[in-house]
Amino acid sequence: MMAGKLDKLWVAVIAFLIGVTVAGVVVAWAGYRQGRPVEISAAPAPELRGEIWVIGDVGSPGRYPLEAGDTVEALIQAARGDVSDHSRLELRLLHGPEEAGPQKVDINQAEAWLLQALPGIGEVRARAIIDYRRRNGGFRSVSDLLKVEGIGASIYEEIEDLVTVAD
């Protein structure tokens, strides 16, 4: 007898749960209103034009024109650089004629690869600059570059505005 009452109780509980579930679905569906679709749009990126200063491990460091649609790889290739290794490159966007120019290379701190990015400074001259600063405790002024073996007046004139001696 007890088993019959227990079976009826389970049937009632299950029927109640099914009824509550169906009622919840009906209420939720009745309250659902299809809204307008959400539109997401982004403002178009401004077209960058001007010049890019490319320095680092490239064959021809310097200023390059930047036109709409140019890619970083195209700029690096124009500077005769390796597009697969960006770790030794620096690109600076020059905003216009009021731009002060690229950051100067600190000849007391720069590694050989950065010195080699300067016009007229190859592997041998970069090594000579590093050897000079090690022997003499660093450069006191940019004009001390003239004391480095292999750097004459013509090379100095090419790079004097591109280098500095930090305090």
C-alpha cells in the first residue's frame, strides 16, 4: 500500500515540474519582443600621409614617403631591410615640417647594429666607436668622433646631426 502512495506522489511531483516548466516557457515567450538588430560600425581610420623615418638594421636608413595603403613591409623593403626580422628596426612617423626629426643616437650607449644604421658607419667603424668609448670612458662631445680611427670630416658632417652624447 505504501508503494502505491509513493508512486502517486512521484507522478504528482513530476507533473507539477512539467507544468511549471511549460508555464515558464509560455511566460518567457510571451514577453519576448524581437528588437531591432544592433548595428556596429567603426569610423574609418584616418589616412596617414607624410614621411616615415626608418633606422636600425637596414641598408638605407632615412626618410621615406608614406602614402595611403603602404605597409610596414613595403617601407622596410624600400630601406633595404629584412622584413622577417623587425627586432632591430625603428619606424617614426614624421607629422610635418614642424617635426624636430628622428631621435638621435647616443654614441655612448648605442650598440654596433644601431651605429651601423648611421650613414657612412659600417661594421668596422661601429667597432672603432665602441672601442674608443671603452678605452676613453665615453665621448665627452659629439666632435670627439673625429678622434675615432676611420672617421674623418666628411663622415662626421653626415652624422653630426644624427648623434648625441647623453648626460
